[in-house]
Amino acid sequence: MKTVELLAPSKDYSSAVAAVDYGADALYIGGALFGARHAAGNSTEEIARVVEYAHRYGVRVHATVNTLLWDSELEAAEAQARELIAAGVDALIVQDMALRRMNLPVELHASTQVCNMTPEGAKFLGDTGFARVILERSLSLDEIRRICAATTAEVECFVHGAICVGYSGRCFLSRSMSESRSGNRGACSQPCRLTWDLTDGNGTKYLTGKHLLSVQDMNLSHRIGDLLDAGVTSFKIEGRLKDEGYIKNVVAYYRREVDRALAERPWLTRASVGESRYDFTPDTSKSFTRGESEYFFDGRRRGVASFDTPKSVGERIGRVSRVEGRSFRMQGAERLNAGDGICFVSGGELIGTNVNTVEGDRITPNRAEGIVKGTEIFRNYDHRFNKSLTVSRTRRVIATDARLDITPTRLQLTFTDCEGRTATVAQDGAFDCARNPEGNLSSLTRQVQKSGDTIFAVEHVEVTGGERFVPASVMTALRREGLERLLAERMRHTPAHHITEEVTSTRYPATALLNEDNVTNRLARQFYLDHGVEQIAPALELQDDFTGERVMRSAYCIRREIGECLKKNPRLRGDLYLERGMMRYKLEFDCRRCEMSLRTCARRTPKEY
């Protein structure tokens, strides 16, 4: 059977444990160096702890080594990779092809930073030894289906969280604005979340101070079945910098959705084991969200941007029906509670405040300025829900059966988990008949079922010789020893790996690489040459001056978003620019491919802005 994986982000050990407990089949986590999120790095010792915890449930751990590398960093990058492998990680997520050249004894996954968008590219990566390709987030279902059909590698795709507006790995916008802040080097300054002016380049402003490149967050929870049928086997949640509450809530929500889809497809099975027993109802609208979108899953469309704010908006509550001094009322809306965080748009800006008191449908916020009749109210912090996450005692347990055999001189207990792994313990002694055989059998069964704070849930107990009395202390010690041995037996079996050597006879699907293709060191250069590439342009990432260079390509289009598509008789006919302070970028539109690009113009002088 083909296995299916729910893949969760982990900032550190604590969030990794939360992700496992709430249902993840795999984790991705950054090491100390060379990860695409500098703020989410971990020591090798910390990652070894994560591996030990995750492997109890058969949960895999994927480590990110997914930045571009300089020649001077190759030795350190290889050392970091081998330390992570020694710590027990199951795969490395990489962007730079230098890692493919290091003969690392581990699965390699081609990061979304490789910009995996075509069947030809995915086929090449699978044929050259990558176990998995991680797709660019802007792909449609049809494009995903074609990629899955073309490659022997597993296919992983993002299903939830923030979206990079530019094609992953092909965006240099941050780097063009700051020499030290490169997205390909793990330090993106997120200029796509800033305010920009849309102009004609000659002083006319069509839109001012809007978040023109900020798009809503992704939520494909209702499309899991479509993705499974397309061939995707790993569903990735974005958020290595998100808090633990986000991890618990979103992972639990997607665990439920993936399990529902798997129940309808008996030829597929979950990649890890254990049931997460929740004590709350997961709801993605109650965790960080800029609004939820399926982006371009059904094709290119408008309505995916978040012009007013790049911040978390949360769930829509309703519209204000009446304002009474510093209070307001809403009809037919979901109830707010004291302590909730709310937000609303006023004067083109997102305003946030918290709720002080609620009396019936009368709500008194801490800040009422800007709230008028008709104002749309959103809740971006649900006090009661988040408190329930904080105190949640959700556990993940592995279903286990037990068999207890008692003879006059021997006591033997065998545990068997849901994967058929067993552990047997025994105790010699004198075990006489009990005065109350029926009550004794019931007592023995209850004692065997007590799994305490272990990872096991003993669900079925079979007893022979149940008429014989066993002291509770003896039974307790035997049960503990048996479950400890079963855990040790589970830890002897690590998740399956798919490690293959590079196949140098595989031809790359192009003979020339552009400066945006990110070849930044000698090993990566030789990799492509050995696979048939004849021309390799110097990497844009290594340049100091970005004037005239294309620094972003995107499936997102501002013209489409504002109703000015060039294919639909737009009113705005001339060139368009994005401007902010000294920075100016010309917008270029490739209507055949339905893409937008940003090209850097010469920096403006203070007088020009």
C-alpha cells in the first residue's frame, strides 16, 4: 500500500512534540546552519531529541539544509548534513545541488526553493536520485496531476499557511533591497508584505500605500481527496515560525481531514501510527491567518490578494448594526467574549483592539475609534479557544493488545501493538487460586489496561488462569516492564528510507541556465554540466547591482487583481511600476504564460519621492 503523510513544521523541540502529539506523520525542522528560516535553527542535540520522540510513533524527521551555498561554505554544509544524519534524521530538504554531490547516506528531498513547477523538472529530479520533490505553491490541480504522472519521486505539496508571492527560489526582491537579506539564504525581509504605490513611473499614482504584493494564506483542507487522486503523498503545513497553539490546532484539523480522505481510499494508508485524542475542536480560522484561499488551485484568478494588511485577520464575526457611545451591537453574529482580539478596516487601514466587556449583543472594545454602523468585524484572537489549547491534554496513543497467562508457578504478559510488534515479560512465583475468581479476573484485566503516561493504550486483554491471585505490586511491575520493552522494540525499527545514488546519465531538460537558476558554487556547476547543461550564467544571487535585473516572477498578477488584465480591454494601458522610498520596480506581463515579473529600476533620489 502507498503511504500518505501529514507533514508539520517544527520551530524547536517543544513544537515538534506538539506536532507529533496532535497527529503529524512527519516533521520538518532546521539545523543550526543553512536553513531557509534563520530564526528557526536548532542544535544537533536538540534535533536528536526530536528524532527520539518522533520515531516512537514511526514519525519521520526531515531536516532543512535548503539555502544556496558559496564555495567557501561547502565543507561546513557537508559537516552540518552529516551531523544531522548522525542525529537520526530521515531526510534532508535541499535547494543547492552541491548536496547531491556529497554522497550523503540519507534521503534527499528537492525543496520548493528548487522551483519545482514542471513535469520535466520533476522527472529529472526523480531520475537523478531525489526521493521527493516539493512543489511550488502556485500550481493548479491539473499541473500537479501532470507532475505526479511524470516522476518516480514522491510528490509533496503545501496545503496550508503563508504563500510566497514570487516563485520559490526565483525571488530576489529582498536581496535587491538589502545586501544581507536574501530569501535564498534564509533571511528574507518580506518586502512583499510592505506597502507599495502603483504608478506610471512619471508621478501619477493609481494606488497608494497598499500591500500590493501580499496574498492571502493557503487552505486546501477541502481538496485533500483531489490531491490524493492526483498522486500527492505528502501534505505540508507552512509555519516554522508560528507558535505552538497554531501547530496544535492546524495539525489536528488536517489530521481529521486527511483521515477522512484516506477512509474513502483503502489502497492508501497513513505513514505513522497512533491515535491523537483531542479535548478541543480544531478550527483553522482561529489560528494565524491572513484570510483563507485556495490560491490558483483551480487556475489563475483574481481575489487572492490582501491589499489592506499583511497581518492576521482571523475569522469574520459580522457587521456592526448599531453604535452606542464606545460600544456597538451586532445581530446574527457569532458571540464575542471578553479578552478576544478583534480587528476592522477603517480609512483603508486595519485597526486592532481587544474586547473589554460583552453584555448580550452589546460589545465594548478597548478602542472604539473607527467603528461605525456597517463596519465588518473580525476576530483574530479567540481568548477561550486559545486558553483551551494552552491547557489541552491531548495525547497520542498506540493501540495495543495484551495477553496474560497465569499458571500455579509462572506469570507471563505479552503486549502486541497495532503494527504487530511484541514484548513479553515473565515472573516466577506461587500463584494460588483467588477467593473470588470472577472479581479477581476483572481486577487483573483492569491492572493490565493501566498504561499510565506511556504512549500505549491497552484496548484488549485476554487472560488465561484468571482464577489465580496475583499481588497488585507484582502486576504493576510486570506491566511497566512489558510496556518499556515494547517501546524499546518500537525504537529498534526506524521509518523506511529511500536512498539512491545520483544517476549522472540523466539529462537536464535544458542546455542553458539563467542567472536566476541559482548556481552559486563549483559543485552545483559541475552537477549541471555532468547532466548535459552547456551554458551556465553567473548567479544573480552573487551580484551587487540589481539594476535592470528581473528579481521576481509570479503567477500572481496585479493587473488581474485590480481588474486591469491586458486581455480584457483595460483602462490602464501604459507601463506600470511599484514604488516605495528609493526603490522602483517595473512590472512586466507575460500574457501567454499568465505571469507577472518585477524588474529593478535605478534607485530614486529623495527628490523623486
